[in-house]
Amino acid sequence: MTIKKRFLISYIGGIAIACLSLFSIICIVFYVTTGRIPSPSTLYKTFTEQRSLSPEEELAYIKLRGIAKTDPDQLLGPQEELKKTISQFESESLGVVVRKQENIAYYSQDLVEKSLIVHFPKFDDNNLETKGTIDNAGRLYRYMKFDFYFSDQVPGSLLVLKKENNFLEFMTKWGVLVIVTILLVALSGLLFLNHLLKKTIISPLENLGVGMSAISNGQLEVSMTKPVKQTAMEVKQLTDDFEKMREALIYSTEEQAKLENNRKELVASISHDLKTPITSIIGYVEGLLDGVADSPEKQDKYLQTIHTKAISLNELIEELFLYSKLDAAAIPFHFERININEFLKHIIEEFQLQDNQVSFQLSNQQTNASYVLADRMQLNRVFINLIENSLKFKAMNRPLLIEIGISESAGIVKVSVSDNGQGISAEQLPFVFDHFYRGEEARPTNTGGSGLGLAIVKQIIDMHDGQVEIESQLHHGTTVTIILKKA
């Protein structure tokens, strides 16, 4: 069963239960007090009979009843004093009616004689039922009746009438219409609430269902319709959460597509970079087997080339293995507090021992030592890769100068590695951290690079929650800045 039907049934059930409960209570109370099952007419009659008299009604009834007992003939033709008394009662919204036999001998001005004759209550010489309600020309009056005999023993009746209040008269005449109107208003309110329910809850949930169906069919671009202002808070929250989930799915799908594309590019790049040295090795080995190298000098040159290519291939495989493990977060990092000044001095000393043609310059803007929280082995790999890049791409017309600067600001430590090498063009700069990127369309390997050096640097620094920035100008050098959190 739908939510809409459930709410509709609950509304109708609530109204029905309330009406039945109220009717049951009235029936029980009436049955306990009267011993009868009530009907609308008996309810009204009981209400009027049991209602107490007003002081005016009681006074008029007692006075006129006394006259009817002592001198009933006075009622047939009221004289001055009696006429004055009756006029006083009539001024207090009371009516007086005197009947002799079947004829109306006297009635107040506002009453209708014909209607009185038709609806006049029956004569009862025992006066057992002295109260009731009479209809006079469509208007209801409550009466007190006293039956007596005139001097000639003709039965007579005295009525003191009080016009019912407008509400009771209205309910008596128009009660059915009022009930029907109330039911129609209740039904209209029910329909309005149902419409409001549909607008604020059902429709947004239906839209949500449409969105879910679209997502299950792979249509992630279909955004959710924004709920109207009156929508229930829970439905709004559910719609917002669903929209966030859809955006997260789009992002995840896009990332998955990027990863798949990167995987394809990586496979293509690996195939290219592995094929080149292997092809060279195969060619030189075949040259040796075919006797092309017919002198010891040529054989030695061929073997030296094979050895160089094999070393290059081994380095490429090692870097590729490292890159893959970093990409899969398979390398554990052991963070420790490192004095970055002493750390860099040690790296510079190692390179100066290997190559005396490179000038290193270390500068620290701080008077005290700077400390960072890092993995010593991986951070060592970062700076080795940066320095080796500077060595591979040094300018041919000037000695290589590498400057390493250290500075601190707002809880971070910046280490910049600058050189005066070949530099990088503005078009190539955004791609230098991509794997296997070398900046040349033909992808030559004469520089000995694998295209993974800067990609590995970025991965390692990312694992340190740091940043890598690069600035370069073609033919003027490059500056790479490593930003780490201060320990």
C-alpha cells in the first residue's frame, strides 16, 4: 500500500473514530439516564423537558395557574388587572394561550392561531406532562401547560410559552443541513490535507524514486528536482543526501575513468620504455652472434653498450616498481623528527664526492635549525631525484649550480631546489609531475630519464601531507619547492 493511501486511511479513520466515540458516549449517557436508545427528536425533547425554568417563566406560570384554579373564566376575557399582568409577561418575551374545548380563546400577538390549533398538546386533567415544545408557524416554543375545567365544566388549557433561542431553533430546523455541511467541510479539509501531503511528501519521494531509477540505469547526470518550500524537513534532508550521493557517484565514476585511462597510459608507457632498451640489447647481442663485431675493440664496445642498456633497464624497472607501490600505498612510512639542515648537508656531501663539476650552495633563512616530521629514506629519495634531474638537464654552455634554500613560515618548512639548467617551457610545465612525461614528443632516452622521477617526488610528498611547487623558465633554470609541516 502506498504512503498516500495509508495517510488517507488514517485521516478518515481518525474522523470516523472520533465521531463514533462521541456518538457512543452520548448514547451511553442517554441510556443510563432515560433507559432508552436516543433519537434526534427524543434527544431534543429530553433536553427541553429537563431544562429548568427561568424566573420569568416560573412567575408567569404560577400566577396564571393560580387564576386558572380559582377563577378560570377570567382567562376567557382578561380584565384590566389581568390584562396588564399578561401584557407584562408578553413584554418579557413570553406568550400566553388559553384554549376552551378545541377553540383558542386567547393568544399573544406574535403567535399564529391556526398553527396553535394544529399543534396544541392534548388535554390531560391529571397534568402529568406539563412541559414540552410546540411548533408555531415554523418557530419553536417551549411551553408550560396547565389543564383545568371552566365553570361550565368545559375542559380548558393554559399555555405559557417561551420562544426557543435562535441556536436551538436553527439546529432543529437546519441540523441535517449543518451536519452535511460540516461533513463536506471536513471532506474538503481532508482533500486539502491530502493534496498538501502529496505536494510536500509524496511527490518529492516519487521524484526521489525516479532519480534512483535513473541512477540504477547509469544516468548520473539527472539531478534531483529541488523540493518546494513546504516540503517536510526529513524529505528535504533525504533529497539533499541523495543529491550528495549522486555527486559522489559522479566524482567516483570520473575518478575511476581517470584511473582506467592512467592505467592504459601506464601500460603503453611501460611497453614503450621497456621495448627501446630491450631492442637495443637484442640488436647488439645479434651483432655479436653474427660476427659483426670482428675485433676486440668492437666486441668490448658492444658489450659495454649492452651493459649500459641493461643497467638503464634495471633502473627503469626499479623506479616503475617503486611508483606502483607508492601509487597503491603499499610502502610503509616511518615518520621521525628530522633536522632538515643536517639532512640536506649529508645529501650534498654525497653528490660532491661523486661529481666535482657541480657547485652546491645551501642557505638557511632561520638562525635555528628547522625540523620536519618525515620518513628519512623516502625524503632522501625526493632530494636525490631532484638533484639528479638537475644533473641530467644541465645547460651545455655553463657550469651547473644548484642552490638549496630553507625557510619557515606559519608552521611549515619550505625547501627549494634551484638550478641554472635547461629549464622547462611554459607549455610543458603543467605536465612534469605526470608519469613517463619527458617533454619531448618522440620520447627519446638519451638523457637517461625514465619520466617517473618527479611523479615519484610528488607521490612521496603527498604521503607526507605536503605540497610540491615548480617554477621554471626555458634556458634559465628550474626551482622546485617542497613544503612540509614543521615538527
